[in-house]
Amino acid sequence: MFATRWINWDWRSAAHQQRALARLATADLAAQLRANATSARVDAGLARDKPGTRGTVAAIDLARRGTGMAGLIVTLEQTYTDGHADLGGARYHVYRVRLSRARHRWEVTAWQPQP
């Protein structure tokens, strides 16, 4: 769910998307995402360029690490500007993820885009 929310947003929903992601994350990551939501609300560049991205999760590879899980998530993403697909088409992206179990659900403790 976190990955799907991460890759599907547009300039109108950016602040809401970051707050929704924060609810799925643990303390440090959640604070960072809430800060991103605040800056997205006042970012004039978002209204000017109208960016966005749409995509799907292509692969998930997770393994137990102590009491949590860690691994990689691969997505296929298409970026947009002002509602038009950017040149180059959809591209694969890799994210390193760490999860921890809390109150009957998994929470994201780290989410790191890979080069």
C-alpha cells in the first residue's frame, strides 16, 4: 500500500498523499513525510508545473530481519507534467524498504529510492 501511494500522485494531491504515507510510517519517517506535506501545500512550483506520476508495483522482495522485514520494491512509473506524459515513457525504479510490526499492522521505518 505504501509503495502504491508513493508512486501515484499529482500536484493537487501531493500534500494529502504525503500525510497518508505518514500514517503508514514510524516516527522519524512520518515526521519527514508530514514536513513534505507542509512544503507541498505552499510550493508554487507544483501549481506552475503541475507534476505527477502514475505507476504500478512490479516486484517485491522482502526477508525477515530480526523482528522486522527489509527488502526491495520495484515500480514501473510514468511521470507527467501538466497532465501530459513526459518523454521517455515509463521507467523502473527501485526502493529499499524496512518494515516493523506495530499494533497488528506493518509500518514503514525506512524508504530509500535507489540510484
